[in-house]
Amino acid sequence: MSCRFLDDVSLASLVAPTSVEEFRSLYWERQPLIIHRKDLDYYGDLFTLADFDSALARSSDYVKTANAATEQKGGKFSTGVTQGREAILAQMREGGTLILDQIHNHDPKLGLLCRIMAAETGHKFQTNLYLTPPNGRGFGAHWDNHDVFILQVVGSKDWKIEKERRIYPARMDSMGQDGRELRGDIYSFRLEQGDLIYIPRGFGHAAECGA
């Protein structure tokens, strides 16, 4: 389980070059933080495409896909049968995003990352993986009921994030179908490999993969 990024990982290395003091005072539960590092190897082999393939091969249950263009959300496909694997490929050819939820329970590197971050912040961490094909978009604009750290470990993705929080949701709150469009002043940018975004709960956002 060798991984250069995990050798000395901490909240400081996760949000660098922003200092932990600045992150906690200005961004933590307050506003989005967007970090452009210009370092493709920042996360090293924390999670590679080969790891993604291995995770799919090991899965005895199912994986999910989502496609904002076709409004297909959370489709579940078994990886243990040929029909399921073919359905997953068909979904991705149509622009669907492949989703591996709570992969930290199965991948030792991501499990270690979550344990370290939980110990340092006092909050539970989990990892969900999203693999989006060119010109794909898994979800439309939405807000989450939990804070999110986005690590771009492979490729790039185009993001839009509202600058003002829409709502301060409770843990059990969920977004309805109304208001699923971005509004107000917006950050618009491309997240490259090695970059990071922190989005506090309640901020509207949307992402899609370029060509």
C-alpha cells in the first residue's frame, strides 16, 4: 500500500498551499476554497485508473451510474454478470458518470486517508469515486447536505459553484426538484489533475467533463 501522498498526509497537505489556520478561519463551513496547484503528480498514485479497474473487478455487488443529460440517476448495475458490464459501458458511451460509493471501505489507501482526516478534524470522512467520460455530466446543479472535498486525481473537469450559500441544510435535508439551476454570482473554472475544491454544505454547484 505504498503511496507518496499518504506518506505524510494531513489537513495541511490536503489544503496546501493554503495554511490550516487560513482554511479554518476563512473557509471551513463558510465558503468554497478552490486550489490550483499546477502539479499533475500532487496526489501521486492515491487512486489511479488502474485502481478504478481493479475496484470494478473486485466488486461482487453493483456500481451506479448517473447521467444529467438523460436524467438517469443512480442506476445500479451488477458487475458480476456480462449484461451488467455491458450496460455500464453503454451508459458511459452516452455520457454517464460511473460511481463507486464508499470505496474507502474496500481500498486501503482511501481508508487510511479517511481515518487520518477524521482524526485530525473530528468529523467522519468517506470517499465516493466518479469517473466521467468526455462531454459527460453526471448530475445537474445541486447542493449537498454535507461538506465536500473534491480531489482531481485524474484528468480534468469543468466546475461552476455559486458564491453565496443557498441554505444551511441539516444532515437529513435533501434537495427537491425545484431550483436545480445555478443562480447569482458564480465561480467558473477548470479543475486540473492535482487540484482541489472544498465546498461547504448548501452551496449550489455543477460539474461536467470537457471534450
